[in-house]
Amino acid sequence: MAAVLALAAGVVLGLLFPPTVPVLLQPYLPIAVVAALDALFGGIRAKLDGIFDDKQFVVSFVSNVLVAAFIVYLGDQLGVGGQLSTGVVVVLGVRIFGNVAAIRRHLFRA
């Protein structure tokens, strides 16, 4: 129940005070969102498979976001930021679709 209340409070605060992203961090936001979605769908899949571990989920969530942001940062420093960003999105996208397919098979037995 506390999680639902915290989620509701976060949504209301987000609507009242729209967040702004500093210009320096804007290239990393889409990559961080995709990395977070990968961890989220992986957590849902693990929960449905009965192997969910909250500590592993948090570590996966944080490490996915940090590693993806580091790869994009490294690409920016090397002058190939766009190519590495695309690579990160492709790899995480494949993982997301794999997890969604496993969730679909689990829920619909198809």
C-alpha cells in the first residue's frame, strides 16, 4: 500500500512541478530510460518465473542505467556517441523484447 501511495504522490508532484533535465544530461536520458525499462521487464519476468529477488532487481536497475550512461559518455568522448547510443538501444531493445515475449508466453501460454 505504501508503494501505491508513493507512486501516486510522485505522479502528482511530477505534474505540479515538471522536471527539467540539464542540457549536459539530455543525451543520456533516453538511454537511461531504455536501461531502466530493461531492468523493469526483467524484474517482471523474474517475478512470473518465481525467481524475483529485490536486491538483485535494484542492483540490476542501477547498474543498467550507469553502464548504459557510461557507454554513451565514452562514445561522446571518442566522437562516436551516436553510434554507441544506437548500439546500447539495440542491445537493450533486444533484451526488452525477449523479456516481453517471455512474459507474454507465461501469461497467455502462447
